[in-house]
Amino acid sequence: MENIQTVEILIAVIVAYIAIQNYRLSKNQLKLQLFEKRYTLYASLKNLFKHINIEAAIDSVAYRVFKIETNEAHWFFDSDVVDYLEEAGDKAWKLYKLSQKLHNHELSTGEERTKAAFEAEETCKWFYDQYESADKIFTPYFEFTGMTLGKIKKRFLSSWIDKK
């Protein structure tokens, strides 16, 4: 009789252990899924920065792609990131409109054209300066079992270099 009770206790401990492990696994899977979705939104922002910094302008397609890719941010981030993404989108739209004016010759040569060119340049500079700012804003959302955005970048880069 004593052996049966010992076996029952052992089975109960094993079942409890398995339940705890399943809980931890489910919790980490949820964190990973959230991380992946957040990183996709972050990558979209970085792609916008890259596009503008290479072209010194933005076209309507790139702007729309950014807006579509980031329109669900409010489900995954607090208002600090959502507001930042909206600010980037607003500035991208401003740059688009300025580029249209400058390239379509809507503005005659003179003070108004010079002002628009200066505004476009300042907006491009804002995008250039945002690489580090974006990392600071997004980093708190990228903690996954002790991994931060910086560690993930280093690990990704080192594995990419190793493959070459």
C-alpha cells in the first residue's frame, strides 16, 4: 500500500512539473510572437529611414507601405512608440509634399523655393538623426529573456559575418 502512495505522489509531482514547463513554454512562445510582431514594425520604421536617407526623398508608394505596415502599432506598443511612428509618418508625408513641389516646379525660383528646399533638407536631417533615437524608444519593448535589441543586433551581425 505504501508503494502505491509513493507512486501516486511521484506521478502527481511529474504532472505538476510538466504543467509548469508547459506554462513556461506557452509564456515564452507568446513573448516570442510579440517580439516578432514588434520587430516587424521596428524594421518597417528602419526601412523608411533607409529609403529617405538614400534617396533624400520619399515617393507615395514608400509612404503608403510604411503607413500600412505600421497601422497596427497601437496593439503592440504604448503611446510613446505609436506617437513616434505617427511623427515619422507625418514627416515623411511632409517630405513627399515638399519633394513634389520642388520636382514639379510648382515653386518659381526665389525665396519660396529656397525655403521649401531648406525644409526638405531639415526633414531629411531629422530622419538621419533618428537611427539612435528609434533604438532608444524601441529597446524597452525588445526584452526577451534577457536579450535586448543591442544584443540581438550583435548576435545577428556575428552570425551573419560567420556565414560569409
